[in-house]
Amino acid sequence: MNLQNVTSLGTGPGGANDGYLDLYYQAGGQINLASLQSIGAQAANSEDVVRFFFQDADNYNLPANSAVNAEFYLSTGATLDLPNLTSLSGAGHSPVISLDDNATVNAPSLVTLTSTTLTLNATTTFNSAPLTSIDNSRIFLNGAFTFDRVAAAEYRNSRSAHEEVFAARGGATLDLSSLQRIFVDTNGSWDKTIVADNGTIDLSGVTALDIDPGNSGEIFIRAQAGGTINLSSVLSLNSTGGSGRVDFTVGENSQLLLGNYVAAAPNVSLRLTHAAAEVIVGGSVLQNDSGQFTAVDGATLRVEGDLFYQTTTEANFAADGARVHLNGQGIQYVEAGGVDTGLAGTGVGNFGLGQLEIGQEGTPTSVHVIDLFDNGNRSGTPGEFEALYLGGVGGDDGLVINTGSLLVLNDVNVYARLDGALVDLQAVFGDLVDDTEASAVFFLGGYLARTAPAVGDYNFDGAVDVDDYQAWKDAFGSTEDLAADGNQDGVVDTADFTVWRDAFAAAEAASTRAAVPEPVGVGLFVVAALLSLPQRGRLR
């Protein structure tokens, strides 16, 4: 069919009529549209559609530079060249690009793909320029391949529909790492779902997941059946407030990476629904009253920052079967919010944790237990705090302290199931300590303390002195005996000497000021002498 002088294919300016102009290429047939410049409806918000059906394993060419409300369906083996197309968008209708097995679309100039549904599998090919705008579009992948053409900085969805917007299934990887913000501004309570079902979605550049405060839309994030979703830079969840909702669910053999899970905004929830589910939070966790954190027995939550909850409803923070691993660097804090009933108590339904693991081999950390928020279980007596119960998971102990790591109880009662029995860690510390001035004791391969040892107090005797230098020297080079690892980098080295030296000098200076008019004394002289010692290789 020769339509070589046609410059525009559309449905006219008549408005929203929901009409179709269909072009079929089949049985070896071709339509000559050599002068085509534009495709689609001419009326704003029109639901009229131009549809192309390429039904043979043949090569086709459309020279149009723009398309509105256009749909392209390629059968097995078909190739469509769109050499001039820069924009595919929708007015009152969502365009479609659907490729059957071994089909190819070449659109080397395409940069705008909005309100479009793009469906690809591992045998298909979609070539475009970097896509700098994808608002309202939906991208569905299936099969072991990677789609990485998106270069947009923001994704907005205002479609009035309950829908999946991004999906990676069957081993597919959807690279959306250029996105910095996802914003849902639908008019009403429409939900938008992002799902990795045995696939991977890379949203590692996203810092904010937001919903327009004037709407009640929802963003559902689902990692399931071996799926992974990377939101490792996210800092803000539903920060605009309103009645919108952000909901995370992580299933079997699946993983979710978050920069922060600070659910201080309304209606933010995180659910681990399988024992093989894992969430890794590079920052801190804070759950509030309007959302929920729930984890089935054995599910894993890894946190590199602090772990807090601010709620008086136990069901809003239900982690009594979870494995919680605090594995950051430096000092981390964990909330104690349970009612304290001593060794007769339980963490089930009482803000408990299944297991608390502290640090990791080669990277020790210090975890401080504090009662920051009143979660409704304080006794009312001054100086008495809520408690933390570590009940154990699947027969495993409720507490693991890795080499060189430290658990600081402060004035909080912590009860942990060890070797099948619930023990009071405050009492354990009292039983183990043989020096009333000692600040920490060796326990479970790491250290247990009632109060944080002073910086530079490497032998935990309550003082920073020359004995701590000897402790550092004896442990020099060790990656296992990390009591003298002052900067907590997993090895005892010259940097830890500097930590001790500075702390010792400060302690001596303070002691000197308190003892005026006595001379400075031997302390600073010792420091000066130690500064002249040989470097690392000769200290062994």
C-alpha cells in the first residue's frame, strides 16, 4: 500500500471518542509511509489510538519524529526502525510497545517515553537514546537480561489506576539508578506497585519516595521469590505527610536495601514475610505509631545505624522472632521498650528481638542499649527503665557478640536466652567482674559493659593510663584481640596508639589541673617518650 505522501496519521481533533486507527502488516505486506512525521490523536486528552501490528518476521520503517497515543505490537522476529522518533507520549490513553520473542525496536533518537507501557523479555531488543523522561510510564521485564536505558532524574505518576509501574521477573534487571525521586500525585487513592519477582530493580539513586499530601495514593514495594530491590540511598519516606502510604514487603530469598527506614512520617510499614527474607539498612531504623514493622521468625534485619521505635502498640514493632544484626562502625544505639518482669518475662509481644548480633568479624562495633522513647512500659519510678528481651530464634542464642565488639547495658535491664536459658546480663556482668572499677568484661567472644569504657581504656580498668599502652602493644597487629582497637577498624595498629595517646594526654592534663600547683608529672613525659618509638614494623 503506497501512502508515501501522508505526513500525519491520527484520529482528528474530535475529542475523547475512544476510536482506533489500526494498521496491519501481514503476509509479507508493506505500507509505504515514507513522509510520515507525526502519529496520534490531535485533541488534548483524546482516548483515540493509532495501533500498528507488525505480524511477520520482517523489517519495517516509520520515519515519524513524534507519536501520541500510539501502540506498537511486534510479532516474533519482527524489526521496527524508528530513526527519527524523539517522543512517544500519551494524552488520554497510554501508548504500548509490546515485543514478542526475538523482536527488535530501534529508536536511536528517542528520549521521551511518557505514559507508555513497555514490555520486554530476554530475547527482545529495545535500542534508544538515554530516556530522560519516563513519567507515568510502566516498564515490565521478564527473563535474564538488563534494561539500562533510563536516564531520568525523577519519576512522577498521576494516572488514576491501580497498577504495577515497574516489574522485573525471571532473572531480569531493571536499572533505574538515575532516578532520585519517585512521586505519586494521583487524584485519589490509587496504588502504584514496584515488584522484583526473581529479578532485580536498581533504584540506588533514589533519595525520596513521596506521595502528594493532598491525595491518599500508595506506593507498594515488593521483593519476592528471590527478588532484590536496591533503595540504598533513600533518606525520605512519605515526607510530604498526608494520608498516603508507603509499604515494603520482602518475601522468600529476597532482599531489600534501604538507606534509611525512618518512618517518622505517617503510614510507612515494612514487613518481612519469610524466614529467608533480608532487609539491609545502611542508616537508621525508626518505626512510629502510624505504620508497622513486622518480621516472621528467622527473618533478618541488618542495620548500620541505630534501631529505635516510638510506639505504645507492640504490634507496630513486632520483631521478637527476627534476627537483628547491628553491624555498623562506631557507636550504635538500640531501643529498649518492653515491660520489665525479670527472668519470668518474655519478648513476645513485648518489643523483644529474636536475636541481636553485634558487629562482624573484622569490623567490631559498640552497641548501647537505651530507653530513648516511652513505649508505654516504664514503671513510673525514677531511674527504672523499660527492658530489652532477646528471646532466641530456632534454638539459637538471643545474643551474639562478634570478636572485638561491645555491648553497653547502661542502666537498662537486658535479658538474653543463652544455651536455652534466659539470663540477666546485668547480673552476668556482676558475676564476671573481679574489679569494682572495671568498665567491661570479656563475654561471648566480645565484651560486655555496664557503662561505656573511656576512650583509650584498652584494659577496661576504668582508667586511661600506661597499662593501656601495654595492652595496645601486646595486641599490636591483631585482628582478633580487638580490645585495643580504638578506632574500631578491625585491626590493632598505630592509629589506635594515637587514640590512646590523645586520651592519655587529655586525662593527664585534667589530672594536672586538678592537682595544681604540682608539676605536670610523668604522664606527659611518658607520652612524649612513646612518640619517639619506632614505627609499626619495629613494634612487634
